[in-house]
Amino acid sequence: MMQQPNPSLRSVRALDWLNFFVANVQTGFGPFIASYLASHKWTQGEIGLALSVGTISAMVSQVPGGAAVDALHNKKAAAAWAIIAIIASAMLLAVSPTVVPVMAAEVFHGFASCMLVPAMAALALALVGRQNLGDRLGRNARWASIGSAVAAGLMGLCGEYVSPRAVFWLTAALALPALVALAMIEYDRKAAQASHAPKPGTGGANGAASDSRETLFDLLRDKRMLCFAACVILFHLSNAAMLNLAAGEVTAGMGDNVQLVIAACIIVPQAIVALMSPWVGRTAQAWGRRPVLILGFSALPVRALLFAAVGNPYFLVPVQMLDGLSAAVFGVMLPLIAADVAGGKGRYNLCIGLFGLSAGIGATLSTALAGFVADHFGNTVSFLGLASAGAAAVVLVWLAMPETRDALEEESANDAKV
């Protein structure tokens, strides 16, 4: 029987708080940047260019960031350097909202985030092992969701009553307790290596782990990786533009309370994610990945069709509850399936990077195509197109996606039932 890590309660709690504070920090790089730059007389075109630089740098960095984390034996150090780079990015924005510092901050943040996400997933895997990873990832998503909601409130108040610049000083400050939480995480390195070491017989002649690592080309030939990457593209092709279209319709269709409705459309899904993510992780371990994926992905076309049909703006908030279901499933399943596909072959974080790149491609296509269709054919047709992409994702999971849960985890789940 493979040795499983036995983490201390202190380390488990520290990983909770790390997810909470990292989500705090990442929230500062959301819509607050656009508001901040607009307050310093940046045009919408200039703001869009700056945000595009961040998006492109993140997409380009997904695969190198994952590969870099794979290559580093000390995952805590990788996470620490990424957090420090994000602190530097926030301080650059706060100190000088001019072209060069803002562009540099976007580039630093893009690459740092692409190292931080896989590094935190690697820490979770090292802390609890493969068999308990689903439950741990659900817990990660819960704390990250809570952190995002809390940070959005704090930063909104800070930007309203102090200054837009203060949001980024607060972002940098919130990264410091993230470093403290990271330093408190301890795990048994031997047990962690045993839990996701390359499988016996896959190594070279000397049996060294380094020789048994898959290359990028080996990973790209894995049907499970390719199929889920296609699912990720379709998921974001359906999902990314949906709330933006709905928000534009709300803004055009109502006068008072529009900001409250949009805020509620963001906060409600976060609450659903916090509530459902642990259940998603446990269920993926007990039932397998495919049933959970089908459930979460099925919410996409339903949500798009409801957006197309609902006329009352206040009904948008309950419809957004479906976004929470999809986000909970996607947030847990992406790193979990990456562990299934490549976690035992030394390429876990590279696989996460490839899935992240797929997400970026889908999101970019979604916003561009949905905007074009809405301008030329109307929002209803655009929502129907997004629903079609979501339905295609469900069909792809149903017909082509292999079950990735391994035999050891299935045996463990069956033992738990007995």
C-alpha cells in the first residue's frame, strides 16, 4: 500500500489561510485596475491595452510557469517568489500609474500568477497525497472564494472612502499574511514524493525519477489531457462573456440599483462556490470525475438560455447561482484531473499550465465572438451561441472524456462505502 502523507492540523489550517489571503491579493488585480487607471485620465483604449498586456502575458506564461514549478523541488519557495512578485506588481501600480510601471506590473503579475496557481496545487498534493486530493482541492476553493468575497468588500470600501490608489497598497499588505501562512506549512517530503512519484516501470535504465518524467510531447499525446483541454476551451468559450453580456443588458435596461445588481451577480456565485466546493471534491473521489463534470458543465447552457429569456434584471441574480455551481466544479476538477493525468509522471504543474492556456484561449475567443455577435445580431443570439458552446462541452464530456480516477482512489472509495 502506498504511504499517504499525514499532515499536521497546523499545516492544514495554514493552507486554508494561504488560499484565503492569495485570493485577497488576486482580487486587487480585477476590475479595480480599470477604475484606478480611469481616475488618472487613462482612456478606455489605453486601459484595454494595459489589461490585454496582462492577459497575453498570463497566457504566454501558463506552460513555462507550470514547467518551472515542476522543475523546482521546493514548491514553497516557488509560491513565495510568486507572492513577492505580486507584491512588487501592486506597489508599482500604487506608486506610479504611468505607462511603463503599469505595463511592467501587468507582465510581472501575469507570470507570477502562472507560477502561484500550480505551486499551491503542488503544495496541496504534497500535503495530503493523491487519494485525498479531491477533498483538499474543494477546501482550497472554499477558502479562496471566501477570500475573494471579503477582499472585494474591503477593497471597494477602501477605494470609495480612501482613494483608488489605496486599493493596491492594501493588496500588497494582504500578501504579507499569505507569506506567513506559507511559512507555517510543513509536510513529510518522503511521503509526499511517494504519493505522486512516477509509477514503477516508467523510469529509465537507472530507475531515476528524473528519467521517468514525461516530455511535453508525451503529455500532448495523452488522450485524457487533450480531451479535457478541449472541454476547458469550450467551458470558457461559453462562460467568459456571459456575465459581461448580462451586465451590459442590465446597465442599458435599468437606472437605479444597477451597481448593486452587478455586485450581487458577482458575490452570489462566490457564496455558492464556498458552500459546494468541498462536496464537489468528495463526490469526485467517490463517484469519479465524469459525473461531476457533466453536472457542472450542464449548468452552462441552462444559464445562457435563462439569460436570453429573462427580462427582469433582478432575476439575473438567482440565475447567477448556476455560475457558482459551474465555478465550483471547474475550480476543483482542473487541478484534480491534472493530478490524474500527469501527477504520477512528474508533470503535474505543466499539465495545469496547459489547461490554464486552454482556459485563456477559450475566454479570449468568448469575449471577442460574443461581442461581435451581439453587435450584429443582438444579445439573444449571442446568448444562444454561448449556450451552444456549453452544450458542446457537455456532449464532449459525455461521449469522449475518459474517467481519470485511478484504481487506488476507486478502491479507497469502495472501502469507505463498505
